[in-house]
Amino acid sequence: MSRLRGIINSHVKRAVLCIMAAAAIIQILGCDKSIKITTGLRDDVIFNLSGSQCSLSQIMIVLINEKNMYERDFGQGIWNKSVQNISMEESVKEGIKEQQVYVDAMYLFAKDKDIALNKEEEEKISQAAQEYFDTLTDTEKSIINVTLDDIKDIYRKSLMSRKVYDSIAGRVEYEVSDEEARVMSAMYIYINGKDEASHAKVTEAYNKIAAGGDFYTVATEYSDDEIIQIDLGRDEFVEEIEAAAFELKADEHTDVLETKQGYYIVKCVENYIKDKTESNKILILTSKQNEEFLKAFNPFLENLELDFNNKAWDSIKLSDYGQCTTVTLFQVYNKYFE
């Protein structure tokens, strides 16, 4: 999966909204009336979403920043890899395409909800855009053909998107309990299959543990899964195994547990990991906020129409932008609006 780098204020919201982007774009593109693969747009316009345009220079500055972050984190060789038979370049491009269409959709939604920026926010956008624009070399400005107004527009749409999200998601009042968010650490043995040999194998493993054998050592010898120890939250594992695991106290283990695929034995290492539980509370609350936002946003998406300049988009090759090293587009944005 492409690491979509969102533009919503907090790290959690960026992650959630970037996941939402793919589903939203499918909804925009899913109806024949909603998408026009066109050559009617000017060469310098990459898409028009119901009147909201994204220029080629705007999407390129976002794409190049993403490209350079990948190279910073994973090295130049990242572009030699593929994900599910899709090249990393195409994966990254598709992610940015979804992200930018999604941001424009949220921008239109914000305008529909009469969300506006105040004078102070507009001034901060100008300051942030100028700060970032000044980091670009003359070569980068020339190759990308980016202007100060392009950066202001990116930041303005980003902030409007965040404000409309917050205005709706902020209505959610939900207190996540420790038990709902609890994250535990467990070790397990998995024996694949339901035949007599599999049953004999798991019985032998269980007998060694019951006799005082070290669980990890037995798991290393018997388990058919390479993974032995995991941190586990609710709704993250095989349902019946998870239910039994969360009943355990530290150092307790289950009896042999049977599933459709095979057998498990689970041992609790730590039944409450405080820091990870607290982090999980944030994720659960954000999920609730996400649901609330989508209830309002999805009907709005149904009326949007997208004209996309595939000819211009398909001609973009990341290798043509080796002289562009900029990487701080959203770092500067976050400095002003986080």
C-alpha cells in the first residue's frame, strides 16, 4: 500500500483520512456520470472536480515531496520494488492522485457547509507558503513551474479540509474504556490442520507446557507459524482465540483451542500494556469520529463530477525530477497549523 501522507492536522487524523480517501474516490468514480477521462482540460490542469481545479504544478509539488520522502526513508532502490505487481512509482502516484482529489472534495464540502478561514488563518497561510516557497531552488521552481500562489492554494485547501472534518467529527462524545482499548502481549502455538497428526502434535506440545516446559521453547519447536509473540487488541485476531486470550492473567495459558483451520495454545505474557492501550483509545475514538464524518460527507460525494487529465498524468515520470530535492511542504504547513 502506498503511504499516503495526509494533510489533516494531527498524525492520527492524517492516517484516518488517507484511508478514507481511497473509498471516497471509488465513490466519486464509481458512477458513470461522475468521471470523465478527458483531453478537454488545459495541459496545466490535472483535474476539475465540480469546479475546483488542481493544477499540474500543484499536484507535482505534492508528488515530488512524497517521492523525496520515500527516497529519504528507503533509499533510491525503492523504485525498483513493486507492491502486488504494481510498481512503487505507480503506487505512489495513485496514492497522491486519490489524496488530492479527496482534499478538493473536502474543500468543496467545507464551502458547502459555509466553513471559511478568518483573517488570522489567511495571514498564517501567506506566511507558511512564503516560508516554504523560499526553500525551493530556482531550478526546482523552474522544473515544477510552481508559484507562491500554488503553495497558498494547497495550504488553504488543506486547512479548509481540516476545519470541516473537525466541525463534524468534533461532535462525537465517546469515552473509550480501558477494557475496550486494552492491548495485551501473548505468545501462541499454532498447529495447522485438523487431522490426527495435527491433533497429536498439538497434544504433545500442550503436555510439554503443562509439565512445566518453557512456552517459547515449545512454540519454537512445534508451532507452524513463524510468529510466536504478538501484541493484541480486540478484533485483531481469530475471534475465538482472541476471546480466550483476553480472559487470561499474566503467565496463564489456555487449553488446546480448536478453530476451523487448526489448533492454538495461547499464553498471556502481559494482560495490560498501558502505553499501547492509551494509544489504542485514540484510534478507537478517531474511528468513531471518522464514522460520524462519513455519514455527512458520503452523500455530498455522490453529486460530484470529476474530469481528470489522464494524458498529462500518465506522462509524469518521477525519474525526470532528480534535480528536485524538496521535502518539507507539509512540515512547514504543520509548523503553522498543528
